[in-house]
Amino acid sequence: MPPDSLEIICSQCGEETLVRREPKYEGFKKVGECFFCASCGHEFPDADAIPFKRDRTPAIFGDDDKPETIDIFRDDEKRRNCRYCKHYTVNPFAQRCGLHDKPVEATDLCDDFKTRETDSGPQEPKL
């Protein structure tokens, strides 16, 4: 039984409703579960017999109708963002370029880009 969906279309009453689960006991030991229609109370013999409501999607669109993936950065731009530049300065109030002394955004591009150095070598952006 799929745990993410409890919606059913009951085969007895035809209603679009929920399935109700109740534990089945022998003495004080739980031996299974019983499944009932929440509208009419019809008992289903097991979890495989429950008519779950499936999301019905129209079959009018195929794989050819999907839009192609848009890549907004060229390969040479991916590593030249201000975010990875050694002149990029961030504080709680603004992001600035230390070379040009102007406000910038992390995704801005610059012709004067210099790779930021760290103790372990040049910092490579995570793509």
C-alpha cells in the first residue's frame, strides 16, 4: 500500500473517498491490518485489492513537446563571476568590488577577474 496516498475510488459505492486502516488483533498480539472504505464501510480483503486513486495526467504531451534545457551562462562565464574574484568583498550591508570600488552582485561578470587564492590554492567554484 503506498504510504503517500490514502485516496481511493471505492469499488463498492463508487465514491471518491479515503481508505480507513484498523489493526487486527489475536488476543493482545497485532497480526495485521483491515482496510475499509471511509464512506460505505466496505472491507477490502488485502492491501493489493484497494483501488487507489492515481493522479491522472493527460497523455496529449510527449517527450518531443518538452522545452530544451536553457543554459544561461557560456562555459567561459561560469568561472568568471564576481563571487569567485579576489576583489569581491561581502559585508552585512553590501557586496562591493574592491578593484573598481562599486556595488556588485555575486553573479556579475568582469573583464578584470582575478581568481581568489586560499591557503589550499586557487578557489574553484562549485558548479
